[in-house]
Amino acid sequence: MRASKTAGHARAEQVRELETTGHIGEEQVSESETTGHIRDGQLRRHQQAGPPTQPDLTALGALLDLSLAGDPARKVGGVRLRRVPSAGGRYPVNAHLGSAYYDPIAHELHGPPAATITLALQPQRTTWRYGPRSLPVLLLDLGHALAAILTAARTLAIPATAAFTPQPPRHGEYPLATVHLGLSTKEPAGKSPDPLPDPPGLPLIEAALTELSTRPPAPLPWDPPRVTPETLLARHTAAWPSRGPISLPDHGLTEVRPTPDLAASSCGQPELAQAERLLLATGEPEPLNFVRAGMAVHRAWLLATAAGLSVRPVGCWIRARYNGQRVLHALAVGP
């Protein structure tokens, strides 16, 4: 999005503070009358003090911190990792709250927020790395983001429902899903600001997402796991899990021992054969099934994290099948 010079300086100061102290300032300040941006720590991070007592920006800040925010403690190769996973650390999912854009690194809202989160894909971030294999990976990332928001909402006792709500693409973004929150932000919903345009992506992927944006809306019912805020903060992608005895919670996926055939179909990730278990999400390779697979694997990820296990998602598969079904997504699990 286009931010004014004043807001840009504020954002840079917050990023520096995040890098040096591990958090953003906790003082709430009023919305700027000159820039229209919410800045300088108005979004608080989760304080691990139980559910919020008022449905306001404090609750919204806690929810975003537990779901989409950058993780102050984790940085790999110059990339600030986030609470929600993303293939290759590309993070193509943007979040808009009415006329506000959420900056996950600064944990900052730009604009007056509404109580509906619109998730939009910016595919160029992923196609840069994954090329023509990017469409399933983009949709899995969208599913993980939806699951992260819905689980954080349950943990904070905030009502939330998700739906596939495609809208026409604009400025390199493809809005595809929304989460309605039971919050009163005292701000009307409005048009989201236009993001800065990205360079053109792969025509094949852009055409597929454009076609997807014309499909009818559909609900995305999902039962978030009952986990603690500490589990949401501890969630991360581990190094490849190893063999060893484990006790898995009820996860709802297909549990198998990794095989050489599955490893050979995982886009050059032979390490998964060394994991104790592989939890598979299978089905027909339809776009919404990839979104649902991302949500299902995220649920299993959180349950395994709560059980103290090491986990690593596997999102890229080439013609992999199990019991006659296509493998859409998987989670490698070990002790």
C-alpha cells in the first residue's frame, strides 16, 4: 500500500524496535489525524493474560499477533518468519481489514480497521521460487492463514467464521477468502487500500487465479483445535523430524510410514523418508480442496506442537498418490 512519509518513518522505527527488543511498544496512541494510519504500537501483542475483556483494538491486536504476525524470535537468511507457515518463506497471503492493511512484520495496521479480514494472494512472491508448480502451494498457504486466524480466535474466545469469497483481482492481488470476527471495531468497513503493484507473474498462474476469482462463494466450516496461546506462539517448522517413538493426538489425517515412493514424489525432499510418521491430506486436486488441506494440516500441526512433537509441512507433490487418492499436503512428524 502507499503510506505517507510520516507513516513510513513510524513503520521503520517499529521494525527497528522489533529487531532490537523483540517487541513493539506497548503504549496505545490515537490514530493520526494527518495520515489516517494506526501506528506506534496501537496494535498490542498478546500478553498471555487470558481472553480480552473488550472487543476492541487490543483484542484485534492479540488475534493478529497469534496468527499472522512476524515472530520476533525467528529470522532465517534475512527473512523474518511469521506465526503462520509458508512454503519457502514466501508469504504470499496479505490481510486487509476493511480499509486497513495489516503489516505483519511491524505488527501494524494502516487505515481504520473493520471486523472482517480479507485474505488476498500476491502470487509473484511464490512464483518467483516455485514457477508453474505455484498454484497448489499458494492455495495451501491460504488454508494455513485461515486456520491460524480461526484458531487464534477460538483461543481468545472471539467468534469467527470463514468463507471462500473470491473478488476480482486488483493491483497484483487476488482476494479469495474472508474471516468475519465477532468484534466491534467502531470503524465502518470500506474499500481496502491498493497495494503497490508487483511485477507481472507467470501468465499460467495469473490466469488460473483470475478464473478462480469468478467462482461462487462457499462456506469453509472448520473446527479449530483447542490449544493455548503458548502453543500458538511455539508453533514453528522444525528441521526434518527423525525416527523414534511418538504418541499422536487425534488429527483427522491419513497416518502412514514414509516410503521411498512418497519421498521421490515430494519435489526433491528425500529427508521426509527419515520421519517417524507422515500425515497425509488427500483428495481430488480441486482449488478449494487445497485450501481445506492447508487448514487440515495446520490443525494437525498445532495438535502435534501441543504434544511436544517435531513437525514439518510438505506442500509440494508431483503426481503422488496414496490408496488411489492424490496427495495434496502432508505433515512430517517425529519425536
